Amino acid sequence: MSQNASFAEAARVAADSLRSSKLRSFLTLLGIILATTTLIAVMSIINGMNAYIAENVSDMGADGFRIYRMAFIGDFEPKKFLELQKKNPELKQEEFEFVKSRVTLCREIGLESGGNGRVSSGGDQLQGVDLSAGTPNYTAINNIQIASGRMFTDTDNSRRRSVLLIGSDIKDRFFSTRDPLGKTLSVDGRPFEIAGVAKTKGSVFGQSQDNFVLMPIDTYFKIYGARQWMGYIALANDRTVLTQAQEEVKLLIRAYRHLKPKQDDNFSIITSASLVNAWDQLTGAIAATAMAVVSVFMLVGGIVIMNIMLAVVTERTREIGIRKSVGARGRDILNQFLVESSMLAASGGLIGVLIAWSIAVLVRSTTSVPMRVPATAVIVGVGLSTVVGLFFGIYPARRASKLDPIEALRAE
């Protein structure tokens, strides 16, 4: 009998064995099913969120960066936060003008500030609106497109005019049936003229990016006071000089603050790359934890498979004796039980894949969590479960292959 035929026969016998004891097979596979489901579910969440982060979260682009008084990327440390509060001074408009007038490697540099506010029109009002303020190049730096109307100008900003660019959520809430351009919208009780409407950006993890109003930053400081927080926002001339542009801005701020060469920076610079790196560290920790859980499930599942296969060998001792007496070799018996244990574990892996895929579809359709099942996760899940079945099936298979046919035939 050829090797392929021998394998096919072993697979047929293994499949018959699995079908004949469905409940026992299912209970045997619980550990493998849980392990594969957990592995694929976690990989799906990480894969979906990675794509989502790359597409939606970072609006700085590959050539953008931010300067803040202090920023935490990753773990928040209360002690360090208190230290930075004491050490890092607030950013100032005078400092911004100093940097802006001297920087050479940034095609755009601007200011941003803001908070939350209340907007109202015609007796309807909405709390918790993102109240943003920026220089006229704010939309260019943050990749905000204009759907209708215009962005406010340098003249609007310098004259502190009460004009707004609004997000599509605000338009739909207050001006769903009419053109909002030129209409009045109150922000914290003060009337503003709507100059433009931004294109829809969608949501990030269920948080809308279109629920905002944007006003000139000098208008904002006039109303809310000049001591509000602010950040510097910038675009390098192109992505190839991003690092040099950051260094240039850093040196200008250090020069303005008269920091000595050995003194640490008392401000923070953030780029898209730093956000992505922080996200990668977070997902790496999640993946490591998931792998630890999966390893435990796989170990338990493998031990259960080994015990069940030992029981199967005991049950089929007489059958093994008959097969050996009619010419079956020890290698044929070994292959049969290895194939059976591998198929058993692989079946658990496939069931885990189906459960994880169903969970991904359900979560994606009912929540804002962007789960995507990668093909590599399916391959790894099924492949790993098959290897576990093969490994833990070696001992029972070897035991079966070494049975003496005469002693086996005497078994009841």
C-alpha cells in the first residue's frame, strides 16, 4: 500500500471515529476551541484597530507634528505629570510668533486651542460640543476639507470676528432642511455667523469627529481669555525633512526659553509616528497577554486530547490486534492515531475560527469596534491547534503501535 493510500485510509478511519462519538469529541476540544477563538478574536481586534488608527485617528499625516506644554503617550504617570506641571511653562503667543518668524523647514505652522461648549439656535441647544479654535491654516494642517462656504481668514482672525466653521453633525442638528451659510449660531450664548461647513470625517471608536465648531483663535482668546491652553501645530516642508523640522522648532523654542545645553526640554513634541509607536506597544502588550491565555488553553486542550486518545487506544486494543494480525505495520497504527489526534485538534481549531468570525461580524455590526479577521490568524489558529493535536497524540500513538498483536487479541 502506498504512503498516500495509507494516509487516506488513516484519515478515513479517524473521521469515522470522530463521527461515532460526537459528544466526547466536542468535550475533548473545548480547550482547543477556546484557545483558537481567543487567539483569532484578539488578532481581529488588533488588526481592525491598526487599520482604523492608520486611516482615521492620526490627522497629522506623515509630515505633521505638534508641540504641547506636556503630553503623555502610553502610560500616564501621576508623579511625572506633577513634575511636568511645575517644570514646563505654558506655551505663549509671543513664543509662537518668535518660532513662526524664524522657522524655515515648515510650510505651515499655526496655533490651536479650545474646550467644550454649548451651541444653540432657534430654541434648540446642544451641550458638550467640541469648541475648537485655531489660526486660519488650521484646516490645512489638520486635513479638514470644506464642504460648503469658506474657512475664516487672517482678517477674520486679526479683527476677532465672530465667524465659525461647523462640523456636519452641527449642520444636521440645527440646519438639516436649510442652508446654514450666513445663519447665526450661538456658542455659549454669543452669536456667531456660520462661514463654512466641513466635510464629514466620521467617528473614531464611536466618538464623532464632526461634532465641532471652529472659530478664529484670537476671537476665542478675546471671549475666553488669553490664558487658555494652546498648542503649536505644524507641517514640515515634506516628510523627508520631518525630523529636521522638529529639531529646528525644538532649537527655536529652547533659544526663546534660554535653556542651557544640558537642560532637558520643558515642552513635548508629538508626531504621527510617536502615536503609532505607542499604539504598537499597547497592542503588543495585549497580544502577549492573549498568547499567555492561549498557551494555557492549548496546554489544557492538548493534555485532554492525550488522555482521550489513551482511552481510545484502550477501547480499540482488540481492533489493533486484528489489524496487526492481518499485516498492518506498527507505522500504520502510529499514523492512524496521529492523524486522528491531529484531525480532532484541527476540528477544534476550525470550530474556534467559525466562532471568532461570528463574534467579529456581530461586534462589527452592533458596535464601533472595528474587528477584521486576518487570513494569517485563521492559518495560525488552525495550524497551531493541529500541531498541538499532533504533539500530544505522539505518546498514545506510539503506545498503540507497540502493542503485541497476540496480547491485543486477548483483550476484551
